[in-house]
Amino acid sequence: MDKIYKWGIIGCGNVTELKSGPAYQKVEGFELHAVMRRDIEKAKDYALRHGVPKFYDDSDDLINDPEIDAVYIATPPDSHAHYALKVAAAGKICCIEKPMAVTYEECLLVKNTFEEKNIPLFVAYYRRPLPRFEHIKSWIEQHKIGTVRHINWHLSKPANVMDSTKTYNWRTDVKIAYGGYFDDLASHGLDLFIHLLGPVEIANGIAVNQQGLYTSMDSITGHWLHKSGVTGSGSWNFGSEKKEDKVQIYGDKGKICFSVFGEDPIELENGSLKESVIIDHPENIQYFHVQNIKNQLLKKFEHPSTGTTAAHTSWVLDNILGKKN
């Protein structure tokens, strides 16, 4: 790879400290060259700690920096489309944190803009290429549980200190994330299920605010139908007694059990056959996602998480939440 792609990050907050930022430095052929935060001192601090040459407090300065080839948008979802359209106008490669945008309509606008300009667009649904989930995908493709019939996911957690004290959190602000933690967390799992089982053609649900601790929804139930005929159901509650994260994929010959966020064993049952496998995540959990961006740019591999796939995930999320598209 002769070309070095120089990346800039807009919004170098917590997610970029370990999960994503270092991956753009570790992947061969990539370089993290600039970061931006509205607080210039925080941008400078990040740049100094991570060895990043440039830092800005204005997104336009980073986007239009002639040395920057690609931009990773790691801000809250309500600004994703705003920044992404500017990156497209500058003709630069883009990766957007999930969810791709606040609504499905915004996702389509961004996706179509990049497609019209023939510019690569990626979305950080980074669980798709993780070895843990690729192993589950191989079990499904090898028919280890026969023909898949149904998938069910329950995710719950107690209210945290920020919730119970009603401290402001953009993740639970209805104007930024209508579904609250559902937008932030359940989006990962539903996107993964689409990767494992194929696109969804029907999705519905009920979303309510039970606790009154913040403005976004805190209790959601949903059901959906994959085009393959596999049915799906889920429940997500963010005011329960304890934390739970359990997925079960049922086939006509067995089942697979795993968690979306934990690193506990993935388990396979097929009659008398029982298999349990532990596969750890990489230190920087977005590493394989970023590696695959490079592979697609080299035309070696089609990235599993693009504007097209992420827009479809947002359509599913919006339908479960009862948003009108």
C-alpha cells in the first residue's frame, strides 16, 4: 500500500480514547493526523496524549485541511448528518459513529449524497467483523443448528447514577436520541442480527417512558421478520433490577446462545452436542472495522458496514420505536 490515508476525527470524546482512535493509528496505511473538539484545550490534550500532529476547534478547518483524506465523525447522533454532508462536499472518505443519523430519512440523505459523489461511506457498527460474532455466523452457515427459525434478545440494566439524579445526558435526550439507550445499545445488536440473518422486511414495536427520569424512551419491545423467513423478538428495559444481555438463536436442530456486549462464552446446543467457545475482543474493539475500511479502499474486501447497511438498521430501529417514515 503506497498511499498513506490521513484521518481526522470530529468529536474526540470517550469513544475515541480506546475503542476507535488508536485503531486508526495501528492499521497499516492509515494515520490519525488531526482531531477536533469545540473545546480547544480538550482537543490539544487529546492530540498530545495520542501523538496526533494537528488539533482544531472548528470542524470546517479539519474537513477542509488539504492534508486530510478521510474523516471519522464521533459526535452525538443529532450532528452526524450535518458533518457528513460537509465531508461529502469536500470529497473525502467518511466513517460515521452509529447510529448513522437521528432518523431514517437523514440516513438516506447522507447515503445517497455519498453514492452520487462515488465517495466511500462507512458506519461504525463494528461488531459485524469481530471474531466472536464471525464464529457465530460460521455456525449458522454450517447449519450447526439446522435451519434458523427465530432469534430473541433481552437487554436490561438498572438506572445509573446519572439517570437517578436526572443529570443531563445526551444519550437520554429525546431530541438527540428518541430511543435513549435503545438507540445507543440496541442498534448494535439489531445491526448484528441483520448481518447474521439477512435484511428485515417487517418491524414493529412499542416504546414508552416508564421511569420519568429523562425524556427519551426507556422501555421498548419489538418484533421483526427477516426476508429469509426468520422471526425475531426483543425487549429492552433500562430501569430493571439487574443487568442482563442474552440472545438465543433457535434452529430446527438446536440453538446458539450469546451476549451482544459481554465476553462470556458463546454456546451451541444440538441434541447431545454442546460446544462452548470463548473469543476475546481486541484491545481496540474497532480495530477489525478500521482494518476492513483499508481493505475496501484497496479493493480487497467489501466492508460489511456501509451507509446502505446502516440506513437499513435505522429503518428497523425507527419502526420498532414507532417513528413514522
